[in-house]
Amino acid sequence: MKIRTRLALAAFSAIVVTGAVVGQMPSPEERARIEAGNAAERNRELKLLGITAMQPGVTAYDIGKPGNANYDESKANPFPKLPELMTLQNGTKVKTRAQWEQRRKEIKALFDDDIYGKFPATIPSVSWTVAGTEETAVSGVPAVVKHLVGHTDNSAYPAITVDIHADLVTPVSAKGKKVPVIIGGGSTRPRPVRPPAAAGQPVHMLSMPENPPDSSELLLKHGWGFVSRVSNEVQADNGAGLTSGIIGLVNKGQPRSLDDWGVLRAWGWGDSRIVDYLLTDPDVDGTKIGVTGHSRGGKAALVAMVDDPRIAIGYISSSGAGGANLYRRNYGEAMGNLAGNSEFHWFAGNFLRYAAAGHTTNEMPVDSHEFIALAAPRALFIGGGAFIEDPKYLPGDAWQDAQGMFMAAAAASPAWEVYGVKGLNTSTFPPMNTFVNTGRIAFRQHQYGHTPAPNWPYFIEFADRIFQGK
């Protein structure tokens, strides 16, 4: 199977399809329906904005060919001047916490209007029940698994039901203790087994270590817990589903407004409702709740971290464009992709304006360093993989742009300094596999492809330091 086809199918496997098992591949008919719905909703929003032409997306794999993504660092910063983080809109330089809180409100308002969308004025409440508890081995570690169900009040619009199913997993060895819990940090499902290499063929390990770290095992053996959840239950990962899920429930089945929240913020809202439950559970240390996500999940985890001050720490893995990467960079995924039929729903409708033909990201009033800064003074680990030239795995994780994410983290760091602590604590991009772990922002680029696994031991080391107050 060609790389492009393989990755496209993998992306579709994340889509929730009504009446299907979460994560299973949709049928060709269902896939066609979703694609048509995506296009119809995007076209509706473009018409409302008066946009008639959009920037094209780029391709990931055809290095050097027209229309392919740029992976040349010398061409990666066409707009090196970023929006001022520590300057109020009236021109006053931010020097105190009170001034930063004022600046924080200004930045958040811009992201609400133009990037991730606004929360509705009223969102239905979620009531949690424990559907069952069992002791079982998870990744070979004795664990207690609580099966949780969060029901969203749909009495105002019964046609749409939003139920959140999650498993809270804690180690048996920690019974009677309150433990740190990482939302999204593991799974109760068996770990996929790598198929053996064909006779005479070496196992190619560029995309993943031969024995990649298992986050479920690492966390449980460390005495911590995790929550396994499927964010697509909260909101489907497509534009066709914007009239269902929590966005559709709030809007009573009607299309969203241009400044309404997108899927990333809806997923973050779902994680916040899990926090609501965790703060009531006697086995959870409510001061040590974290969130993690990878790729589009990393974008959503960053949104959850910013939106919910009760989340103490985040592992933001390969979040790339629309997440921790700078919008003003020209490396890997482009604005045309983010605003395309398969991704526009992650954002507010207004986001489409910045990918209109004839416009550039330099017109954006914000950039991602400012969004990262909204998490200050809490702790963030930002990680990613490498550019891989091997045709089998090209371009590795370069689509997500590890250097651009590092640059954004460095530019966000002054927000931490207002609180008397260090952010990233360096502005020099480190060599591959270097663990930057001296401030409240940690960073590591591993040598493999699009996977969070190699950085998990480093995140736990970082979180240990933060939780111990060091």
C-alpha cells in the first residue's frame, strides 16, 4: 500500500460513525457521506465569510516537487517577527502579574474569536456514574479499573445524546492512597503486537523503537493512574458532525455560528468534565491531574490545559500546526491543510479567513506562542519526532515541525517569568534526543517518527520533578 493511502486510511479510522464501533473504518458509503458533509459545511461557512477562493494545501511526501511541504529550515521563517506577547493592546509593557492577567484576557479573546471558537454561554451539565469496578491486569500490572459514564443533560433537546465513557485506571499497589492521574495517558485495551519481519527482512525501526515504552505500564508501575477515553464520543472528528455531538446539542441541531467553538475546544471541554469527576474520586490526587494527547489529540490537550486551570500538567505530543507550532512558520503542514475539508472543523469558522487566497499567516493577530503562554505558570512537556528520509517513513514527524514547536515554547516563556519561575529556560534548539528539563516547560525531540512513545519516560521524569516542587 502506498504511504499516502495508508496514512489517509489511518486518519479515517479516528472518525466516529453513528451506529459503528468507535475507531473502526467506515464503509465506503459512510466515508462518502462524511466527505460530502464536510464539504457542504465548509462551503456554507466560506459563503458566510464571503470567501470565494482558498489557499491550496501542501502534500507531505513528494520532496522537492511543486505543491509539497517545505522541509528546508532556511526557508522556514518567512515572517520571523511574532506578535508581541508581553505588550498590552494600549502599548503598555507587561511587568507585573496583574498586567499579565489583563494581557491574558486580551489574548484569550482573540483566540476565542478567530482560532478555536467561543464556548457557548450555557452548556448542559454532565452527571457521572460508576458503572462498574474490577481488578484486572493492565499492561501486565495489577490495576483497579472504574468504568465511568458521564451523561450530558439533553432534556432541552432529546434528539441528541452525548454520553462520555471513560475508564479510570489506578494501580492495585496504591490502594488507599491518592494518586496522580493523567487523562489520556493509557488504555485498557491490549497493546498491538508488532508482526514479525518476513524471512530475511530486517525489522525497520525508524518510525518506532523496537520495544516502544508502554505508557499504561509506565504510569501504573510508577504508582500513578490514567484515564482512558475516546474524545470522539463528545464530538465527531468531521465537519459533517457539527450539528451533532456537544456542539450540535448546544445548538439544538442547527449549524454553528462563525465564532462558535470547534472540535478541538469541544474535546477539551470533554476532558474538563472528566476532571469534574476526578475531583470527587477518593483515589485521585486532585492537585496532580494531567492531560495528554498526540497529533490532533495533542492540539486538543493543549486547549484543555489552557481552558482548565485545574489541570496541573500536560504532555503535548506532536501537536504541530493548529497546536504548539507557530502559524508563521513555513515547514510541514500549511494553513491550506488546516482549513481544508478534513480539518477545518477543529477550529472556529472564522479561522478560515486566514487561509483565504491572497492572504498570509502574518495577518493573524495572534500566534501559538501566545496560546501556550495562557497555560502559565503550570507545567507543559512539548515533544515530537524527527524528519526521516527513508522512503518507507518519509517525512517521519517533520509534518508536525518539532523546531517550530520549540520556538513557540521559547517565545512563550516570558509569561512564566512573570510568576518568578522559568519557562523553557533556553532559546537554542537542542540536538536530537536532548531532554530540556530545567523550567516549567520541558522539550524533547526524539529520533523516530509520528509517535509519542519514546518521550513517555521523559515526561514522567519531568512530572515527577514538578509534582515534587523542584
